Amino acid sequence: MSSESPLVVLPGETIDPSLIPTHKKNPLRLGPGLRHIPPSEIVPTVAGQLVVDHRKTSMWIEYNGGRYIPSQGDLIIGQIARSATDFYYVSLSPYTPNATLPHLAFESATKKTRPQLASGELVYARVSLANRHMDPELECVNSSTGKADGLGPLKDGMVFDVSLGFARRLLMAKSREEGKVEVLEALGEEGLAFETAVGRNGKVWVGSESVKTAVMVGRALRETDEKGLGVEAQRKLVKKLVREMR
Amino acid sequence: MPLDTSAYSLALLRVDGRRWNELRRIHAQIRTQAAADGSSYLEMGHTKVMCVVNGPSEPGPRRGATSGGGGGGGQSKNAEVAVNIVIAGFSSVDRKRRGRGDKHILELQSTISQALAASLHTHLFPHSTINISLHVLSQDGSLLAALINAATLACVDAGIPMTDYVAACTAGSTSTYAANDEGADPLLDMNHQEEQELPGLTVATLGDSDRVAVLVCESRVQVSRLEGMLAVGVDGCKQVREILDRVVREKGIKMIQEGTVERGVGLNDMELD
Amino acid sequence: MPREAEPSANEKAFLLKALQDEQIRLDGREFDQYRPLELTFGDEYGVANVSLGKTKILAKASAEVTVPFADRPLDGIFTIATELSPMAAPHFEVNRPTETEVLLSRLLEKTVRRSGALDTESLCLVAGQKCWSVRVDVHVLSHDGNLTDAACFAVVAALRHFRKPDTSMENGVLTVYTPAEREPVPLGWLHSPFCVTWSFFGEEGETALLDADWMEEQVRVASVTISLNRHGEICQIAKLGGVPVEAVALLQCTSVALTKVKEFSTYLDDKLAEDAKRRDKGGFMAELRAENDRIVG
């Protein structure tokens, strides 16, 4: 990753060719927000921060959009809209076409043992197919191992809406270093017991024995997101919330 | 034409000769329309309304197709209560043209729909619709109350399961809004003339509890008047409920006697005279 | 027509559990606490921008001279127009009023117009021939619940802030003065009504909340909107169906509503006074000033 100050690009801008990573063998991989115009031009299609990874010869644009566009491999939290003969219709975000989730795409699910989900219930799922011509498809099982890997129906708990960019930051492998999000760790250090599931579609599910804890986690997440708090401010916010609620 | 309220304090009689706590004559019939699933005809004084209930019925193909995504809910788990009100042109003194989008009528429809939806067991009929259509033949005050009562009766006739009757009536006060006189009397069941001149409200309660399903006040009145008016109104609703209940029972007895309905178990304790 | 997006079953269950078992709201407010209410006036007279948490409403009052209605020759015309566009929430469509919009405009109509807050007789210029037509346009910019209370506040604020051009009648000639000729005059205002909406939760509506946000509105089983002015006069009550609520609870709601209305009233008076001070450039001395205001571009 480039260590310089963030480079902000606008749609249609030309990208300095020196920034484009090259490798002898590996082809260049373009992430979201970039478009390749043959023969050799690469043009941003959204406004955001250009991120270049020389090691993986990939580049993409980091942006905080308002609408979730499914892409393969994303973990999402969906809401069951209704059930059809052999799949569920799942709503990823309001007012968008539903995704489909086959009845048998759950861990060790057969015709008889499959989970029965009513409309309005939540599932944590992976996007298994996404392209612009078809409705997205979901799965709650790793198709190669047959294991759930933590995916499946979400019972109880509460869902909080956050921005897409924040959800992405939460989902980063090193969310503290790269994403600058520490609010969940800070809450955990305060001795609060809770579990979370972050959906790439801007939803965070928080489960906890105590209603108070879940509310607190939700408020901390929302406030961090809305006010764009830094790491220090996040710690301060957590301290404040814990004081308030006790 | 202003209403002379000064006479009230002399004899404690209202313009139509009632005392403060008297209802007007309520006459009601059920099963008046052979074609409908449930129907009723109700008079409260000179306010006359008819009601026809159809359903619960599954929707046609047009409604069933969910439009592109929409909300997360998908199909509804409860039956929808659709209310349609037609106010006949000849129902009041001045012939007022009311368009289809008349907000007052839309508000009445929404109120009746929401009030009945809370009492009817709509969860027993998922994805279906209960159609209630109300016709106003004559208006003389307490219109909303009469509509609610008629709709309740028709729903009973249609055999839609419900927790209890939703009975409604109006209550008013002899004080004008500005006057804070403590001597003002509450009035039960207002007619058109009284509604024009005096503050009032419409109350609907569930069964013989004190729980208020609908409370609509559209006139300016002192807060201190509210308690008295509400108490009188709730009490009036209980009286109305008794009357509605009698209508249903009498019709039931008649149907058994005529042999339309088989005399089943548990009906023996009903007085068949 | 797109339907309103419903919250998931988990969210509904959690919200109710939090309210009923733990007595907490998701945003940490007390049950009878409003979200921060903010009012700003525009540069023009009669523009009020109200925000109640994330709910944002813009109301603009305007006036023009027209012919009065034939059946009310001595009254001016006063209309309130509401608009819920897709800007507020995606399930609203342009030119197709939803039930929410109809009920909102009826409530404003009953609260402000029918309660006689504006003296419509003072809008009459020439009996039967000319009168002012005052119109308030309510635009919902962002919808996060409790539109009624915010919209009502915005309408009242806009009307009280509004100034209509001054007029005079001489020998049967009606003159309307521009603001440069004569200072515009405020409307004939009689009292300021405000709406307070309670939402009820639970099987029998035993939990009552003030100022529900959108999520709470979607989960509630009944609501009652009470309009009052600071003198303790009810202008309107609307509990339009929903789960039945104990009559005694409704009376309590009304008395709490009265205290809230008094707070609103004071807040609006303060804001109006503040704005008047900002506009007043120094009274007599300003009038004597010879120089013109320079517009620095």
C-alpha cells in the first residue's frame, strides 16, 4: 500500500501512469471504481481515494457510497422477504431487487433439516454470485468444505445501520491499523460481553445477553460513523457511554 | 343559524328535549343485504348509515404480484381492512360535492380501518382483505360514531373473529372554548346543531372496558373540560355497546327460531322467548 | 408503488424488549424527551427551517392578493400545502399522496387553520372583491419520524415570522406597498397551537413515548396527536384507531403535552425575538443614516 498522503481522484480523471503497478507475471487487478478502456487507459468512475497495492498488483478506489452494490464474496446481513419453492428472497437493502438464497445453502441442510425462516428474520450470508445481469445469489455455507463458517440465521440481537465505508473498515483484517476503528475493542476492554456480525451492506448485528450492552454498542458504532471519530475520540466516546449507562 | 344555548341553563333540556346524559334513539338492523357477507343498517337519531362487509378474501392476481423489491416486508401477515365511505349528496341540508380525494373522507376511512384492525383478529387471515363499504344516507351529527358502530355490526354479521365490539359515541360540553366556567355540563351524543356550536369529541371504546380505540376532537376546548367529556363519552360507549349487543342477540334468536341456523350446543342458555 | 421498508423481526423484538423490560430507548432518550429541536429562519420573511433530530422540515409562507370565496366575502384565504417527496423517503412518490401525507395535512389543517390561529378576517382588503391569500408550503426534507410535531412547529414559526406587504385604502383605491416604501406588517395572529404526539407500545399500549423516531413509529401499535396552545386550550386531538389505550392514560398524556407545548411556545418566542433583534439595525439612528447599504460582492 502506498504510504504517501491519500490521493483523491474524481471520475474521468487521468491516473498518473507511474502509479499503476506493474509486475512481470501477474496481471494487473482492478478493484471497484476503476474501469479499463482498451488498450491501456484506466479511468476512475467514482470519486474517492485511490489505493494501490504493488505487492498484489492491484488498485481500487476507496469510497463511501450510499447504495450497496453486491459483489462476489461479500459478507452481508440480509432480511428474509419471503420464501419461494426452493429459495428465499432476501432483501439486502431497502428498495432494491431481492437476492436469492437457496433453501439448501445452509450447513448440512437437507430437504427436511433446512432452517425454516419467516419473513423479517435475518441471515448472515455470503454473496456467491453477483453480476449486473442477474439478481445476486447468496449462500450460508462454504461450498467447498460444507461448513457454515459462522454464517446462517441471526437470532435475537439488534441491527444497526452504518455507512458502507464504515462497514468495510470494520471488516478489514486489521481494522485497528488500517481501518482506524477501535471502538469495538475499546468496548470489549470495558468488560462488556457481546458479539457482532458486520455486513458489507452497511449493517452491523449486535448480540448480547444484556439489552443495555447492545444499545451501547449500537450507539458507539453509529456515533463513530456519523461523526467520523478518530481512534482517540472513539476511546473517549466509549468511556463516556459506559459512564452514562451505569 | 346560531344555536341558543342560553335556554339550557333554565330547564336543563337540550334543543331536542334531551337531558345531558341521554342518547338519541339508536335503531339498528343486521343482515340487511342478502348478497354481502355481512351488512348492517344503523340510525343514531337522524344520522343514518348502511354498511356492507365482504371478505376476508384472498387478493386477485393484480395485488399478489409484488412490485420490484419494495420494502423488506414482502407479503403481509395480517389481513388488510379496506374501508370505503360514500356520502350521499342528499344526506345533508346543503348539497356538497365531495371529490374522490377528499381528505376528510380519507381520514374517516383510515380511522375506521385502523380502529377495527385492532379489534378484529386479522392475523388469522394472512394476505387477505376485508372490504368494508359504508354509505351515509342522512347526516345529523355524530357521523364518525355512527360509521364505527355500523361497521362493527356488519363485521359481527360477517362472522369475522374479533376481541369485542368497538362502540362509539360523541360527547360535548356546554361551555364555549374560552370560558373557563366550572359549571359547564358535559353532553352526551351531539346532534348536528350542537356539533356546529359547541366543542365536542368522538370516542370509541373496546367492549365495556375503559380503553379508548378512537378519540377525535376537532374543536377548541379547555383542557379542564376534557376529563368530563371523556368520562361521559366512555360511559355513552358502554350504553351503545349494550344496544348493539341486543341487536345482535335478537337477530341470532330469530335466526335460530326460523331455523336458518341450527341450534347448537351452548345456545341453550340463551333466552329464546 | 414501493412499500415502506419494514424493520426486521429481530429489530422489532429488540426495540420492544428494550422499552418494556429495561425502559431504555435505542438513542438513550427518556420516554418523555424530545430530540433536540432546532429552528432557523431564512433571510426572507416567512421561511422556517426546523430540525428535530434527523427529521428536517422547511416551511415557507407567502401571500398574494386574490378574490375571496363567494360564500365567505369577509374572510381571506389561508391554505397549508404539504409535500412528501421521494427526498424524504423512497416510498413517497410525487403527486400521489400517501395516507401519511393526507393525515399530516389534515392534522395541520385542524391544528392551525380550524382552531383559528390566523385571523382570516384581517386578510380581507375589499369585502367580496379583494383579499390576501396566505399559503404555507411544508416540505419534508428528511423523514426520521414524528413529522407532525415538527411540521406543525415549522408552520407556526413560518407564519409568525412572515410579514405581508402593507396596504392602504384611499378613495376606493387599494395600494400595496413594496418593502422599500413601507415596512411589511405581520399577520393577525391569535394563538400558537403546537402538536405533541405520543406513541404507544405493547399489547395494551401501556408504554407511551414522546417524539418517536422512524423505527419506533414502525413498531408502535397506536398513537395520539394532541394539539394545544400555551393557554391550555385543546385545538385538536386525534387518536385515529390503533390498539385501545386506557382513558386515564390519555388524560395524563394531555397534561404532559401541555408542559411540552409551553416549552415550544417559549422557545419560539425566544427565537423570534432573537431574529427581530438581528434584523433591527439600530432603530432611529438607522433611519437617519444617509448612506445606503453597500453590497460587497
